Amino acid sequence: MRRKRVLVALAGLTVAVAIGAAAMRHTAEPVATFRVQPIQFSRVITAEGTLKAVHSTPISPPMTVRQPMKLGWLALDGTFLKKDDVIAQFDRTEFESMLLSGQEDRTTASNKLTKANTDAATTRTNLRRDAHLAQSELDSARKFKFDDAEVFSRYQRIESEVDETLAGSRKQHAEDVLGIRESLARTDRDLISIEDRRAGMKIQKAEDGLKSLQILAPHEGILVLQRNWRGEIKRVGDMVFPGEPFAEIPDLREMQAEVFVLEVDAAGLAVDQKVALRVESHPNVTYTGTVKSVDKIARPRFRNVPVQYFGVTIKLDKTDPNIMKPGSRVRATLEVEKQANAFAIPRQALFEKDGKKVVYRRRGDKYEATPVAIGSSSAGRIVVMKGLVAGDELALRDPTVDDEEGKTSSP
């Protein structure tokens, strides 16, 4: 009997524990809250980039060469140069071929001109001879003209007139053809002269190119190869256009930073905003500056990577030549927005209900949905422009939802 009583008591205790556990499970968990107070809200973004000199001497092919040039040799990026050191050397093959072609064209034009002059002289001699012969026949026909009707027959008189007319026509024809031939000969010579000048221009172009195969350092300094918008530098075998800068020798006394901001973070970027910057080689030193310029459109930084960035140029308040070198990587923190006495609430305190932004404001033991107007936001906070006052206590989760059972209860 005693054992039976013990078992009954244990069973009753188990049931009581189960009922208590069930009751605790269905009891609403306490709601974490946030008390609204005016604070100084600031939104900052980070960006990475490199240092660049404000002033530098650009290195580009001479403008005297009016065609792209292929790089045959190029000094390494970061090479220390002395005055008149070779920076780049271009391939001479194309210019040598152009020179040979120009010389051949000039020889051909010269041969054509000689032939044209010879043909013109021969034609001129023949036509002048024909004209002279026709003049002699005309003089003879006029001198021995059979026009006396009493002495010569009608047939002889007509024949004499025909001979005289024919001789005059032959003379006139020879003189006319001579004039036409002279005009054609001049035209041929002009065309050949154009070919000769064209050959001369080709030769001059080739000679200018051969004289400009080397680019020498204009002064002492560090060579910095310029990167395009994809971050690529010129390499041996690449084509460089006349006047296209592909390198520079910077003035290290004044530096600036070029950084890239993600397109999604770029809202609010503007000139003159404050910047804090660190050089990766000396991360313990912080430099200050302001935004000097912002690109008008976003663009990708890397090939085959569709992520878009805005390029930002930062003016530094101070340049440290011992630390700051062209091309050094930097990390910048840009303060794009700053508000005093702003109501900045955690993101988890904001909800959407019936298409409106609301917060759940505590009123005693209950929470009421309060519509709000929001403004700027940062990674963890959202500024509420309208709908809250200092001291409001906001729920950090939706208090109308039972997280355990997924049922809706009355607020």
C-alpha cells in the first residue's frame, strides 16, 4: 500500500510540473524596448583607393608622330629616374617599313615623271613637225594656186582650192592637238607631283617616328605608370596614341587621394565633406581632408565585375612625404551626414503595417502602433523625422505576435 501511495504522489507531481511548464510556455515573453532620446546622428561610409600627386609631369609620345606607336620597352612602375634616363622605347619596325615604302613610292613617281616628260617631248616634236609640214603645204598651195580660168581647167582650180583648205586644216589640227597634249602633259605632271609629295610626307613621317623612338625623363623623380578606369597599366606591345599620357613623374610635395565608393553607399556624397584617411603602410596615423570632387556617373573598377563605384578625389590637409607615396593604398572614412538632436532608433524598432512605417510605442502595459516619417539611415539606425517625442519607449519586436505559437493577440 505504501508503495502504491508513493507512485500516486509521483504521478501527481509529474502532472503538476507539466501543467506548470505549459503555463510558462504560453506566458508572453517580455518585450525588449528602446527609449527615444535626441542624439547626434552621423552617417559615415568607408572607401578604398590610392594616393596620387596633385602636380606631376605627364609622359606621352610626341605630337610630331601622327599615328599610334607600339611599346617595345618600358621602365618598371616606381623606377627612380635621373634626367635623360630612358622611360620608354617604341618598336621601329613599322616606321622602317613606312620609310622603305615611301622611298619606293618616290622612286616610282620619279620614273613616272621622267616617262611623262619624255612622252610629252616626243609628242610635242611630232606635232610641231606636222604643223610645220602643213604650213609648208599651205604656203606651196597659196604660191602655186591654180585660179586662172583661162589657163587652168575647172577641175584643176577646184583641186587647188581643196589642197589649200586641207593644208590649213592640217596646220590648225596640229596646233590644236599640240595645245591639248601640252595641257594633258601638265595634268600628268601635277598628278605625279602629288604622288611625289605624298611619298615625301610618308618618308618624313617615318623619319620623325624613327627620331622619336625613345622618351627620356625630363627631370629627376619616380616613374608612376598611369592606370585606366579598369586599373590596368600600359605594357610592352600595347599601342599608345600621340599625346596620350601613359605615365607621370609626380611632385611628392603635395598629394591627394583617389578612392572608390560603392554606388549603394554614395547617397549624399558632396564636395567639401570631411574625410579621415589612413595609409595602409602606417595604419596608426590618421590624416584629415575634404572631398574635392565626385564622379558624375558610377563605373566598374574591375573587368568582368559588374559592381559600380563612384570615384572620389580627396584633398588632404597635410602631406607627409616620408609616408605618402604615389600608388600607396589608403582607406578613407567619409562623413556624409551629421544631424544634432536627431531621433535615431534601431532598425529592429521599425515595422511596416498596412503599407505604412510604424513603431510600437508603449502605453502602460500595452503597445500601440504609431505611424512615423523616416529620414536618413545608417547600418544600424534610422532617423525618425516625425511621430516621436523624447522619452518614448519603443518595442524592439512586434509585440502583437506570439513568437512561439505564431498567433496574433490583442495589443
